[in-house]
Amino acid sequence: MKHWIQAARLRTLPLSVSGIILGSFYAMSQSMFNWKIVIFALSTTLGLQVLSNFANDYGDGIKGTDNKDRVGPQRAIQSGAISPVAMKNAMILTAVLTMISAMILIYFSFKDTNYVYSLSYLILGALAVASAIRYTVGNTAYGYRGYGDVFVFVFFGLVSTMGIYFMFAKSLENGYLLLLPASAIGLLSVGVLNLNNMRDELSDRKVNKNTIVVKIGGAKAKIYHYFLVITAMLLVLIFAFLNDFHFDQYIFVVAYFPMISHLITVYKNKDVRKLDPELKKLAISTFLLSILLSLCLIFFLSDILVNNS
């Protein structure tokens, strides 16, 4: 059990649900909420994240990417704690459970009122499952060609945040501004992946895992990282300004302090092995941002909408 928990990489889970939390509470601020939708959206997203982690362990393990040159913590297949066959079976089971959760989520969201929406989300769920697996598994794994950043931004930023909001509202007419923090969550999630790839640059280069970092080099990857985090911070500030936040609603900037500290650490870093703790710091900071911004929305923005109406 210990090895399976390690393979699931629990530290990545808070980050994966940040968009779900934000999109759900944005809907709540507009008097739309259903705990059944939230619960199964969370379980589906967590399933996708665990599936992605299992697939990453499996794909990198059987390809030899996870070897003695790797800087981060030793993986399950790499250490021999879990066999490739067992991990493959775990991937299949997780994929099935995730799709079951997704179908229940779709039912509670649309029931039998809109088959087009239901079918669209079912296809989206299948694509998400396939993408989670294909990140490192197979001869054409897109994580080995530098497209992992795109997957993370789209699914854990835009799809997660905007998708859950649409399940409540059945429209994006009153949710277009949510695109700003949704993009921010996506950029910060890419930032965590970029940190991981910066840490693993040397070992990835040796095995031809052509991540963005391998393609542009460590120095430019730092600049790319600054862009990801700073742009995300600015997008949330613009979102707050456009929604006429009161002064006390800017409490979410508390999450910016560990992000700024993180950027300083990355700027000063000379040894990529010391970047590993920064993954957790940025992931937790992103989760904190989503929580604080959500609290601002449900306690303050709802009052503004009522007054304006």
C-alpha cells in the first residue's frame, strides 16, 4: 500500500482540483450549486491525476527514462517496488473508475435534458483519459515531444475550471471573465510541470525525452517559468479589477507571497537537484490561491451581483 500511495503522488492532487474548486464556487457566487456535481467532478479529476501519475511511472519506467541519473524521488517501477504488469493493471482499473465517475457527473449535471451536452462531455472525458495515458506511454507519447505543457494548461486549467462552471450554468454567457483565473490556474499547473522538467533536464536529454526544457535549455526555461507564474498572478488581478472587488476581497494576494519567494529561489538556483521542494511549494500556492479566491467570490461577489440586480 505504501508503494501505491507513493506512485499516486499525493502532493500533485491539491493542484489538480484547484480549477474544480474555483469554477464551482464561481457558480455558487451566481446562486448555482449542487454538491453532487462538485463531489463527482472532484473524484473524476483526482482519478485523472492519479491515472496520469501511474501512466508516467509506467511509461518512463519501461522506457528507462527513470534511471540512476534521475534527480527526483525514485519511482515505483524504477525501484522494482511495483511491476510493470501490476502498474498497467492499476492504470486500467483507474481509467475505468474515472470514466464511471465522469458518467455519473454527466448524469447529475444534465440528466436527460440535453443529450448533446452529455455526449460532448462524455467524449471530453474519454479524451482526458486517453491524454493522461498517452503523456509518456507508447512510441508517440506526446510528453516526449514537448506537448505536455499544452495538455496540462488545457485540461487542468481551462477544461477543469470552465467545464465545471458550464455544468452548473449550462452556458458561458455570465462566465466569460472566469477565463482569466482559469488560464491562471492552467499556467501555474504548467509551471509545476516546467519545474519538474527543469529538475530532470539532464536525464531527459540523455534518453531523448524532448520536453520544452530540453528543447530550449535550462536558462530559457527559467525565463519561461517567470512568464508562467507572473502572467498567472496578473490575470487574477485583472479578474479582480474587472469584477470591482473591494479592498478586502484582495485577500487572495496572500498566495502571491510564497509564489514570489518561489520565483526568487528559482532565480538564484544553480543546482537543479534543489528544485524538487519547489514543486510542492508552487502546487500548494496554486491550491491556496484557488481557495482564497473562491472564498472572496462566495462571500463578496454574490452580494455585488444581488445589489446590481
